Amino acid sequence: MPEYTDRELMVIAAGREIRDGDLVFVGMRLPLLAFAFAKRTHAPGAIGLFENGIVRDQPAAETLMTMSDTPNIPGALWSTGTLEIMSLLQQGLVDLGFIGAAEIDKHGNLNTSYVGDWHRPTVRLPGSGGGADIASLARRFVVIMPQEKHRFKERVDFITSPGFGDGAGWRERVGLPGSGPAAVITTLGVYRFEPKTREMVLASWHPGQSVETVRTATGWDLRLADGCSRTPTPTAAELEFVRACDPTGFWTR
């Protein structure tokens, strides 16, 4: 069995969420590698969007530290600005967006603003960036984040980027056009959302974990999806693709 890191497994699991032909709001860090992995495997027709105005049909030839690094520009289909990229979201053209978070709750709402009482927060976080836009307007979005019990809460302290609000029907009531979170990928497992309640449920636990260890790191009474099972172990070929995109392990070690 090949050896791999938690982050390499997360990249592969995230890459599997990209469909061939998707217009993908990529972002940075692990989603960047997930896009490159999907392009080299099952989704050669996917197109990547970057918030700074870059549109690519192929990953950059070199590892990127930021989306504005010079290697992200040569070979781009379009080098424009943030306004034009965000307008694609507003037109409903973006199929998939990736978002990170400091906190998430059982209905997929994300907090990247404050921890504690927002009048006197114990921690101030970076804020939305484009996260709220992606969560509100993309046809679907995927969350990638480490899993710890204090970050997986029954209710987040502050909703920066909306998931399913207080449950089924909430997005429709408040007029959000996007269909909400499709998956949550963490260091411990992969999660989906139950259609009737829009509550997060465990779809698979990663190798080396168990239902019990995942539940211990979750701040509510986590239920299991139908067919819940172990996340497929990365193959040697899959790991080779990921490592080719991040040869020094800057993002994945």
C-alpha cells in the first residue's frame, strides 16, 4: 500500500468532486492541486477560474504559492480582473467552487469572520473574501478544511458563507440561486448533505479512521449517509499525479 499524507488524500478526494466540463472557481492551496489532479485524470475538459482574473484550461507549469504568481499567467485563456470573474458567478455560470473555513456547522454554514460574540470576539478571522459569493451563487460548492471538534459545531458563531441555513428550504426562502454545499472534505472523512433535512452526514471515513473517531471530532450527533464506507485508498498512479503538481510537497506535506 503506498504511503501518503492526509493532505494528499484530501486533494484526491476534492479532485473527484470535479466533473468533466465543469467551470471551477479554483482558489489556492489544496483546491489548486485538486484542479490539476482532475485535469490529468477524469476531467480534462474542466476550466479553472482564479479570483484575481485568470482563466486556465491547463494547470500552471510550475507550483504556485499565490494565484498571482507569474507562472499562472503564460498560457492562460483569459487574463482579466476580479470583476469579470465574479460576474461569471453572478450569471450562474460557475459549476463548482472550493471554499475553506475556520468553522462549519451541521447545515454547512461557514464562519471565517469571528469566533465568540461578534460584539467582543475572542478571535478575529480574515472575513469572506470571495467565499460568500461562491457559497451563494455557484451551482454547487465543496468545503475543504481540517477537522477538529471545536471547528465542527452544531451552529457556527457567525455565518460568513451560507450553506443550508437552518435546514431544508432555507436557501429557497432567502433567494439564493446556488444549490449549496455538495460535499465537505476533511482530514478525517468526506461528508454529504441529507436531502430531506440538509444536515451533514458522513459519507466515508478516511483510511486509519473509523466512525467512532470521526464522531469524536464532531460537535453534534453525527449521522451516517446511506452506504457510508471507507474512503478509497489513493492508488500509486493517483499519488504520482498529485506529486507531479506539487513536487516539493509545499502544499501537501
